[in-house]
Amino acid sequence: MMYPWLWRHLPGPVWVRVGTLTLAAVGLLALCFLWLFPAIAPLMPFNNTTVGGAQ
């Protein structure tokens, strides 16, 4: 139900709406990959691996 609401509330013709949503999606992905994921990476349990460490 979020997408129809968002589409109705964006201003401009269809091409402006598509561009706005594309820029928002790219910005959100950049935010996640540049700040969010590196911030939570040390808290993830799969960082403590022992492959190749035990002999």
C-alpha cells in the first residue's frame, strides 16, 4: 500500500515521478552500502570464522 500512496503524492508528470523514485532508490542503496552496512558489520556473527585457522 506504500507504493500507490507514494506515487499519488509525488509532483509532476510520469517521467518526473520515475526519475524521483529512481534517485531515491539509488540514494537509499548508497546510504546502506556506504554507512549502514559497514557500521553493523562488526556486530554480525559470520565475521568470526575459523576456516584455515585450526591445524
